[in-house]
Amino acid sequence: MQASELSAEQRYVSELYRRLDEVGGEARRQLDAVRRTSVGSTHQAKSERDAFARIWENRIRQLDAVQERLVFGRLDMRSDEGGDVHYIGRIGLRDDDQRPLLLDWRVPQARAFYQATAATPLGARARRHLTTDGRTVVRIDDEVFDIELLQEGGSQVQGEAALLAALTAQRTGRMQDIVATIQAEQDRIIRSELRGALVVQGGPGTGKTAVALHRAAYLLYSHRERLAASGVLIVGPTRSFLQYIEAVLPSLGETGVVLSSLGQLYPGVDAAEDDAPEVAEVKGSKQMAGLLQRAVKSRQRVPSEAQEIEVDGERIIVQPRLVEDAMRRAWDTRKPHNIARVTFNKVAIAAITQQLASTLRSRGRTVDESDLRYLSEDVRNSYDVRVLLNTAWIPLTPQRLLQDLYARPNWLAELTPRWTPAKRALLRRDRNAPFTVSDVPLLDEAAELLGEADARSDSQAREERAAHERDIENAEAAIRNMEVEGIVDAETLAAGFQETTVRETTAERALSDREWTYGHVVVDEAQELSPMQWRVLLRRNPLRSFTIVGDVAQSEAAAGARDWKGALDPVFGEHWRLEELTVNYRTPAAVAHAAEEVALAAGLAVTRSRAVREGDHPVDVREVSRSERAASVLDAVQRDLADGGTVAVIAPAAELAELQTALRETLGTDAVGYGSLGLRRAVTLLTPHEAKGLEFDAVVVVEPKQILDRGADHGRGAAALYVSMTRPTQRLTVVASAGLPEGLRRPQS
């Protein structure tokens, strides 16, 4: 019976792949046809063709990305629910007559595949999990909700085999989607409505990140018109994290999502290193917003006394009142510094021109209205006038403002009279020092206060709005002519109409445009965000539509959250809601228990969860001498490699170089990697911070007491150690030469 069931499923799965190939072939033919299309010489015609080409290119990428595990489930529904058999997969497929062959996992009809139970079957008689290898069905697992179906012999295998197989499968160095094994509590959160800010709280291993990514895919599918053109931003803590998750959304059929680390949120800056905790805490505090505002204001200064200037050989005296009046006119515009400066210059030049004309008239020269234009040009081109106006209202870039603030202690002291000298000293650094992760929100804040130096005029803005409206009309006509209704909407197509030969994706355009606003923002490890980082994200999504994922017990950042209410009330007010994940799917119970005991002993408020499996290995705790440490780590790594899968060595940054050398001498350079670039290697060396959000088959934590003590001054060392110990899916080894933290002891033999 099992063989016949496999054969039947294989026939259907083969038919689905045949249809997928047909759809992909048609998309490629359409792309070829668009590329061969002869268009006129206008930018509009060329842009329209390129926009359609991008639509088909994206469709082809989507179809290619779902080739692996295209279909993974089947629902048998009761007769009063239609009696249908529904196959569930990564995308939806229909036959030539538009009859559904495969349901996208995000459609409402697929909800029972994730949420049905024996007590609440949601109209389902049975749920079948299909395991495939390439295009071959290798296994089926059934969960039966209708006792009559068992009596009819309509089911072969029961239980949670599919979930357990997924949990125990070896890791690859990249996160895999969980679309085939989403559990009921996870599915409820994924399908939660799009309103306000949703906070997903859960301990290590509860699937927070997976839930957030699948929610992003679900929202893009369910709210395509709202989100397609503006996109979804996913923010993670590190480059390692982004590299780890980058394949998940394409595998779910979504290719237009923007991924960014906290150090990449300002265009042109890609910061990976952060400041010392005490410095990051100051830079992340909300008071930095006020400091930057005062810093910008201080660069708008009325001269203390009259200034003598020369314009085309004529010498005139400019009184402070003239400069002040021009400033007030600029301030009245309520525009950012560099944009308001245009008004300041215009008003000041006009006033100086009138003063110059009066001076010339007093000397008997005739100056009529037609002469004023030439006099104005003379004033504008005068070196003395440029010096006067630039000194009064200095044009600034965010980078220069921040560099000056850090490198000029006297200026910083003027701006912070209530700060202690020690606090000011934390910001002191060389002008040429590279920007850090904590500098990124300050650069963005400064950019908001300064504005672009070459700001568009109001007339230009009106012209651009009118052009966009014309693009929408042209897009609607093009969609009708090309007969692609339902494949693309006018707003998305119009977004591709650009008078440029550069063909950027939505993600590329968004990353290069600081003022781009997204339809939704997903923030992972959100407990690490400082108040200043939250300000950046709110500018990226003024509608405050967020999915916020994290665990306050894992907060390492000095400026991070101690509790959600304290962190989010100032940001969202009452417009956020909390959901909790309670089941630990990743971490074996023995590992979770050991990590929790250490965290509790250090005073950390742990988010408790229930592990679904005990695990096959006890925690291996090794106390060794310093001279034995490298050999002990190597021994553990070799044992774990023999079991297969991925291995991470997590240690304080100061210890990694020595460990890397020792491991590479025996295992070879190609087998041992470091940081984000090492995630594809068999063994990866990481700091506790770099390990956040990642998972491995086996983990070796080195010098746990050093990790604990490193952040003791800020109460974050316990969180760093807790994170490190909860990364494995199979085995945890702890190697210590400097003593063990309280709560962690070698098991009694």
C-alpha cells in the first residue's frame, strides 16, 4: 500500500513540475519577445519595454527559486467542505483552464494544513506531508483527523515525522525555510493582520526568525498592491545574519525584499564594527537627537559686528541685522538646514544688492530695475559675499557634521554644558576614524536635519508628480495592450519607467535612496535596538507597520531593551501588540536547560519555552589548562565533524586568532572560516555577537567565564553567553581554562 501511495503522489508531483516547466518556458518566451520589440526613440517607450522585461525577469527568478521542494503537502477535505484534495506548495499553479493544481501556502484554503488538529480539524479529514528529493517523492507522512478515513484504509503513516525530520536534519550554513512544517502557533502569527506593530517574543529555538520571514512572504502575497512597489525591509543585527537568511524568501517565491544590517541603514556606509559598550550607549541614547539639532543650529550664526565686503570694486558695510533678517526668512520655511540655506542666500543677496544699488545711486550713478539683475550677479559672484554667507550659514554634509562633533572637543563642550567631561570624552575620536554601527543612526538623523544640498525646487517636485501620474496612465494602457492583466499592476510597472539605462531592482533603488519609505519593516533581534536606531526605522516606515522579533533576555547591546514596554511605548505608543512563541523547536532540552541555568545564575530573566525533544547528547563540559585548550577544542570539533553537519566555535574575540591557527593547522584552511565569510565552511569561528540568530548542528563554546565577565559592567555578558550556548541543534561542548560560570558544572560520571 505504501508503494502504491508513493507512486500515486509521484505521478501528481511530476505533473506539477511539468506545469512549472511550461509556465517557466512561457515566461522566457515573453521575455524574449519583449527584448525583440522594436520601440520608438522616446525615453518613455524604452522605459516601458525595460519595465516589462524586469517583470518577466523577476517571474523567471521566482519560478527558478521554487524548483526545490515545490510541493510539500496535501489536504483531504470533508465532503461538506467540497470533498476536495488540495496540494500545498511554495507558489500557486493552475492548468490551462485556470483550475488550481497547487495552492500557494499563503492562501486562506491552505490554513488548515498548518492549524488543523484532531480537536479542531477545520474541515480537514487528513493532512499529508510529502518529502521530495529533487523531483522525486521519497516519503509521505499522514496525520489523520477523521477516524472513518483510518477505517477506510486511506492513511498509511501518522504522527509528527515530518517535523522531527526537519528538526534533526543537518544544517548547511544557510537558514532553510520551514514552510512545510509551520506549526499552529507559528501560523497564527504569520497570518496575523497587517496593522500597527506586531511584537513576536520567544526564547532561543522557538522559530522567531523563521516566523518573521514567512510573515514577510505572507504579507507580500496578501497585500501585493500595497507592498509590491514600496517593498518590505528586513533588518538584522549583522552581516553574518543576513547571509544566513538570504535564501529563505526567494525559496518562498519572493525576490523583492530588501535585507539590511543595522550598519547598512545609511546609503554609502557599510559599518560592521561597533563602539565600546559605554560609547555605544551614549550614541544610542535619545539625547543625541537633541545634540545634533543644537549642532546644526549652531552653524547658523549672525555676525557679532558689521562686515566690510567688496563687490566688483565697491566696498559696502553689511550690518548684522541684514543677515539676521535673511535667517528669519529662512527659518520661517521650516525646512532642513541645507534647503533653508537656499532661501537665506536668496534673501541676503537681494538685500545686499539693494544696498549696493543705494550706494551707487548716492554717488550719482543711475541704477534702474534692469540693472539690478546684473548687480545681483556681481553680488552672487563676489568672494567676500560667499565668505560672509557661508560663514553665517555653513553648507554641511552629515558626515562632516558628525566628524566635527567628535574631533572638536571645545565645540562639543559648548553644545553639552550639562554633560560631564568624562561623558564628552566618550565621543572624542580622530576625524578620519571609520564610522561605526552606532554612528549610522546619527548620520541618518543629521541627514534629516540638514536635507540635501541640491534640494529640488517646488516646481520640480510638481513636475515629477505630474510625470508620475502620466506614467500610471501609460502603464495602464500598456498592461491592456500586452494582455498581462493580473500579472502586474500599474503602480509597479510605472515604478520601472525611468529615463536611464541603469536597470535597478526595487531593492537596489531603495538601498540607495535614504528617503525611501517601505510598506512594512521586519526587525529581527529587535531587543538590541537603541532609541536612535528606532528613529531611523520609523523614518523608513512612517505608517509604523512593523513585525518586531526578539527576546529581551538575549539583549547584549548597552543601549538595548530591558523590556518591550520601555522600548516600544516611546516609539509606538499604544499601537503595538505582543505575541509569544512557547515551543523550542531547535535546541535539545539538555542544552536548553544548561543554558537557562547559567543565565538564571547570572540574574538574567529567561524567557521559558518547552523543548520538543531531549536530544541525543549530554552537554560536554571540559575544564582544561590554557596549554590544553586548543587541543581540546580541536578534539571536540573533529568528533562533531565526524557526525556530519556544521560546527561553530564561539569564543571571545581576543581568543579567536589562536584557535583559528590551531584548527587550520590540522583541518586545513578550506575547512575553517571566520565570521560571515566562514558560514559556508565546515567549521566557523564566531564571536558571541556574530552568532546571534544563527544555528549549527554542533557548537563549541570557549571560555564561557570570559564571555560572561566581558559585559558584566553593562549586564550584557550573561546574554552573550546565553546566546552562545543556545545555537546548536544537536550537541554543545564547553571548553574552559579560566573557570566555569555559576550554574555550569561538569556532569557527574
